[in-house]
Amino acid sequence: MDMRTISGVAQGPQGLDALAATAAPAAPTPESTATPSNSLEPAVKVDIGKDAHEARFVRDIDTRAIVFQVVDQTSGDVIDQLPSEAALRHRAYAQTGAQSAGSGNLSRVA
């Protein structure tokens, strides 16, 4: 096997310089030549009008916890609440279990 060096090869630009040197200039698009009065509308429109929802805080009777609710004003239905009804039920169950265990005749001395 015969290995020889190749002479006469010129080194070109490397890395990002090579990309810039080989990139063709971009053709002008209609958007780039548009006048300010002909510009595009925003991609997102936000309507901050009055909606039919009301936010309120109430106290849960069983757990005595403050609950945040989003209520539909037209029907009065609760749309969402924090903590959820399931979490409030679990909390009430845990509190009644702790109260009944504390009032029993359990000895805490080992």
C-alpha cells in the first residue's frame, strides 16, 4: 500500500464561516417588503371582556378549611374549586378518624 500526500489542495473556510460563505442570499419576500400599514395582525388575540364566571372563597363546614371556587353566574354551578371535593372528603375522614382514636381507651405507653 502506497501512501502519498496530495499537494495543491487549498483549505477553505471552516465551521460557521463555511456556512456563511456557501449560503445564497435570501430572495425578498412580500412580508419583508411590506409597509407598516400593511403589516400582519398579531398571532394571538386576547379578549378581556366580562365573562360569566365569579371567583369566591367559602368555608367548608366539615373541615373548616377555606375553599376557592369558580362559579358560573348564570346557573350557579361550581365549575372548579381548590381543594377538590375529594380532597375535602379525605381530610374530613382523616379528622374524624383522629378524633375517635384520641377519645378511645388506647394506651400510649409501651
